[in-house]
Amino acid sequence: MSNDHSDIIKEYIGRLPEALIQEVQDNLPERCGKERLKKIMAKVEEEYISSLAAPGESVGIISAESIGEPGTQMTLNTFHFAGVAEMNVTTGLPRLIEVLDGRKTISTELMTVFLKKPYSEGKDIKRIAESLKELTLNYFLSEIVMNISEGHMKIVLNQEKMDLVGLTATNINDTLKKAVKAYNFKLDKDNTIIVTQSAKDKDIIQLYKLKEKIKTVHIHGIKGIKQILPVKKGGEFLIITAGSNLKEVVALDFVDATRAYTNNIYEVEKIFGIEAARQLIINELMKVIEEQGLNVNIRHIMLVADTMCMSGRVLGINRYGIVKEKPSVLARASFETPITHVINAAMAGESDPLNSIIENVMMNQPIPAGTGLPGLIVRVPKKGKKE
């Protein structure tokens, strides 16, 4: 960039956001003269200023109406299938409510796992996908035989299923030893494991309880991933999973950790931080709105995401989330359980400065928005003097 260009750009530092200035620099035409650049920057500044909210504008109410009105028009086909029956995806209004409520347990957890080359080109895609799927002992069982007279249990393993994932009976025996204490596991011939009790008195009831418990022991794959689906999108192979375990998936060598995606907001917050969680809230809400063919300006969604994340952790828009964090007693009382809030505030000796809209509406005073925002100071003339 020439000196003339950099001088013009410098004038706008502080007047425009750095990201916007950088975007202009990246997209300038090849032969851009000084006068043309001045016109471009003036137009960018004009557009930027016109996009800002005016002081005292009720952005919260505008956003609420702009999201709520199209939200009532959402269709009720709330699930779509991604290839197999187990991979149903919650969409529409239920997903919107799920995100805005900040629910920690969501109805359908999904991950999109992007792969590094050469796996993204299709190499060993089925084997890699299968290696992610959580497999419990139940998957590898042929049968469990109870021997009541001798007080032990025999686990018979399926050799074909072990071969599919490259495991041996010794691997499974070692895993069971670590997972279940107070029992002895001994590898017998023909893929058989003998389970005996450590205690002197043989309690057959405890052995029967163990029989059911032992089936759920995690043997192979990544915990939480119930189903896998390798797909090809945009010329590359990736894996969609039902269930989510971001921490373990991004640690795998063949996974592109920079693009790993989960729809679990709290998992993203825990691993990548609050900014990543904020971006995920925006992405998930916009995805639902766009799937329904609705048009909502992204700035309304960004305001909601900012509100949910402003305390440094994700909070739902409910009485247990952001409403509980409000400094105003009357604002908290206006939402739900008003008597509880008023009593608690009285016991703590709280005061309310009436800074927001809802408190002033309740007190029948002008709201601090629009014409109610500025305060007028009138100079009163003294007697005998003309102004």
C-alpha cells in the first residue's frame, strides 16, 4: 500500500472498528487512486454510522419482537433425519427454546468431525468412523453363563466383533479389571473370562447384579458417541456423530481440531471459552432461523448471545439465568416469583436506582429511552432582570 493510501486509512483509525478497516484494505481494487479511496472510506463511515443504534433506542424490545414474531411462524416438523434413524436432529422452535433457555441437557447432541488429509479424501474413512463409536462389553458378548454351584460367572466373547476393532480377549480382560473392583477376572481358553468374587462368602445375588452392570462397561471408542455417519460434503469426507465428546475427539491425530463442531454450548464453553460459546449460540440460532426460511437480522441474535454470555458464563434467558443476575429488584420481580424477590431484597436491604425501562413503567415514570432519556435544565430568570 502506498503512503497516500496509508495516510487516508490512518485518519479513520479510532473512527471505524479495526476489523472494518482491515476488510476495506483486503478488498480494495488493484488500481485505486487517492480520490477514489477517500470516497470509499467516506461511504464506509457513512454506512457504519447509519448502522449504529441511536442513544436511548430500545434495542432489547426491538430484538425480542424481531425474533419472537417470526418464531411464532415456525413449522412443527421438529426433527429431520441425517441418514439413519438414530441421527435425528432437533430443529425449529424446540431447538430455539433449547438454546435460549440455556439447557445443559439437550435433546439431540451432534458433532461434526472434520478430518486431516489423507483421511478427508476418503482414506480408511469407515475404519476411522467405527473407531469413534462407543462400544460397551454388551457389543462384544456372545453369552454370559452363571455357575451357581461354584459361585462364578463365565463371559464368552465374540471373536468376529473383536477382530473388527482390533481388540483381543486380553485387552477386554484388562479393561474389566480396571473398571470393576472387588472381583477377580481370569482369562480362560477360547475367548472366555471367568469372574469370581474376592470375598470368602459367595453372594450369588451380588454376582447377578454384576452381570447387568458389567454389560455397560466402556471397552472401545469414545464415551458419549452413540452413532456415527461418514458423509461427503463439498468434496471432503467428514463424520457426523450422535452424542458429543469434544475434548477427546479434538485430541485425536486424524481430526482437524480447528474445525471440530458440536451443538453442545456448555461443552464448547468449558473447552474453548465464553467467546466460542457466544459464537456457537449465534450459529445455532441463525441455523434454525435460516432452515425455516425466515429473515431475522443477525444483530438481534448477536444481542441475545451477548446478553446470555455477559457474566462470563452461559446463562439461559429464564429466572435461573440472566434474570437472577439483574441488579434491579423490580426487574427481577417483574419476571417470575415476585414476592420471593421482594422479600429477599428487603431482607438484604437492597435499593433500586430505577435505571432501566421496566422499573420506571412499574413506578409510572417516564422511561429512560427516546424523549425520556435527556434531562432538560431550564435557567430561571431572577426577578427584575430581563433575559
